[in-house]
Amino acid sequence: MVQMLDVPAVADELAARFAERGYRLYLVGGSVRDALLRGTGAPGRDPGDLDFTTDARPETILEIGRGWADAVWDTGIAFGTVGLRRRDHILEVTTFRADTYDGASRNPEVRFGDTVEGDLVRRDFTVNAMAVELTGAERRFVDPHGGLAALAQGVLDTPDLPERSFADDPLRMLRAARFVSQLGFTPAERVTTAMTGMAGELARITAERVQAEFSKLILGAHPRRGIELLCDTGLARHVVPEVPAMQLETDEHMQHKDVYTHSLVVMEQAIDRETDGPDLTLRLAALLHDIGKPATRRKEPDGRVSFHHHEVVGAKMTRKRMRALKYPKALVDDVSQLVFLHLRFHGYGKGEWTDSAVRRYVTDAGPLLDRLHDLVRSDCTTRNRRRAAALQRNYDGLEERIGALREQEELDAIRPDLDGNQIMELLGIAPGPAVGKAYKHLLALRMEQGPLGPERAEAELRAWAAENL
């Protein structure tokens, strides 16, 4: 099986250069795991990125790479890693490591090792602690910790004691949830026990690194499983505490599911609607759309539970959490806006909205409109088939009206009939707040009444100015 592994020719080329100098080169870690997965027909990472380990020291790796690689970089050389690019492949070669950690941060005291077995024991999971030697007469498979058996069984375990592994690098606990999402693995009982007992150690990790792992989890093939593992072990309280907080709430329909379960179902249904691959914006919005419910929960006189304005509160909470995780501003804005808008459709009824209300719905959604369509439709999780069918029909009706209005007046680009320069020229005013107020007045008229035409717009502007300027 190892001889038949799908290893790109570029790896054998590099191995020959190491062998000429008397060094060993091993394909290692995720590269081996994914090659094995591809060999079984399971999804594996694109072989464009390859990871290697070697007994050569970093300076020697640089010498071997120069003159062969199209590009060489040494930004990771302090950790023993040299990066190479050869044709379309990115290759990272790292000297055997035998690091120690101070227990207070994630930064290791870098020490180079002498054996591949010593290097493999310091890796995060057994499925990533396999290596294939490429410099021998034949490929040699190195698997001291049972990674192949774990891969076949879909089990996620650590080469060392999980407590020791996670103490060295707490981010590995979040990586466990990420691999559950990406590869569908099941963590070993001792791994979940350690994650539960050590969840607080995640505080040692920077927000940027936590965010990177969490995003990969959300974009995985099984994000619900990853989220459930985070919540079951308590790690979610240190990443997205608003998500496990939803487990305390009963939804407004008083059904068996809680808001937490409902949100996971909405995320899955949103994923089913994706057409261009995983969509981080849509998935985050689906997961977080109801996080405002715990703070707005009220028991009404008739015994029902309400969550008035939870979309407003939830949008603020989403913005705060995503900022804490150091997400880019544009993504924060988009996800928060989807959370804010996700409930608006429920005022549509059976089509009672005016054309003005439809225009505002589209304008407020802007470029997020298609995602909003997917989110709103995914938010229908009722088991009442008649009610579910009615909601979908009503939304069909709204989309049809949006389409008709778009054809009629180019709804996607609603603007006042006069721009800022025309406003200043007509009123004889300089740039300033008054121009903005006039623009907003004309935009409101445009939203309410549709296109006014230049003459009527000018008349409305002059009438407004006579009273307000």
C-alpha cells in the first residue's frame, strides 16, 4: 500500500537531492494522512502542499533547496523549517524536532532531534504522526503510534498522553474539533476527557490563532459535529460562549428542540443551499442568528415564550464576538447584518408588504440579498409541514416581487433621482451635512414612491429646502 501511495514526483526529486548528500527525507504528517485517504477514495487535502521532515539541519536544507527550487524562503528557519516552491508545489522541510514547552505559552523551546520516531511523538494526533521515508531503496512506512489503524477506524487520538500534548499546545484541543469537522473523525474517550478538563488552557492562545482554527472548523464537511464537541467539552465557552448559552433556551414554538439545536439545524440547512462551495459568511450567520434569544427571553401571560427584538440584540452580540476573535471588518459587518435582517421577512405575512417595503428589504440587504434568501429559508425548521410549506410559498412570492421590481426599476442600485453634485448646484450650497440630509430625504422618497423623475425630484428638493435650510 505504501509503495502505491499517490506521492507527487516532485517529492521523489527532492528526496534524491537529500540522498546524494547522505541525509534522509520523510513525507510526514498531514501529507501522509491525506495521501492515504485519497488512496481509499476518501477526501484528502490537495497534494499541492507537502510537508517533510529530515535529519539535515536547516542550513543544509537551504543549500539543498537552492538551485533546485523556483523559490526558497527561510521565515520559519528559527523553528527548523525551510519553505520551497517547485513548479506548482509548496514544500515545507523541517529538521527533526524534540521541543519542550514552558507551560505558560504556546511557544516551544526549539531543540532539534536525531530520529524520526522522536519527531513523530511530539505531533498532535496519531493520524498526523505517520511518515514515509523517500530516500531509501524502497519507501519505508513509519507508524510508531498506530496512526494507520486510527485512520482506518476514524479515531482521533494523541501519540503522547493527551494531557501532556494539550499542555504543550492548547490549540491542539481546538484542532481536534476542527479535524472532527473536516474529516468526520471521532475523538478517543481520553482525548475528550482531557479537552474537558483542560478547556481553560485555551486562554493561552491568541485570538487570531483561535479564529483561524474555528473558521476551518466552520468550513469543514461536518461543522455541526465540531461545534457539538466544542460545547460538550466546554471549549466553546472560550471561543463562542454565546453558542452553548443557547442550550438554556426553549424556542418560541415550545417544541422539543432548544434554540441551540435549532441553530445547528439552520446551519446544516444553509449548507445544503450552498452552490459555490463552503460559505463562511452564511455559515456563521446561520450559527449565530439566534444568539440574542437568551438575553431577550420573556414569558408572556398566555404562557408562551417570546424573544422580542432578539435580532437587534443578536446583531450586536455577533459584532462583539467576531471583533473579539479578530475577524476582518468586512466579514463582521456582513454576518452582523444578516443576523439583524433574518427575522424581517416574518412581517411579510401573505404578501401584505408595499412595494416600498420590498425595496427597503432589498436595499438593506444589498449584496447580501442572496445569502439572506438562503438564511431565511434555512430558518424554517418547523415540523408542521403545512406551516413550513406556507412559509416557503410566501418567500417564493417575495422573491417573485423582488424580481418583478428589479426588472421594472433596476432595484439593485436604488439611488435618489439627484446625486450630491446636483443637490449642491440646485440649492447653491457647499459640501457639508446639509447635502447629506437632502440626499437622505430624496432617497426616502425614492424608496416610498419609486422613481420620481428629474423635474419632480427637483421640486421635492426645493420644497424640502424651504422648510429645512
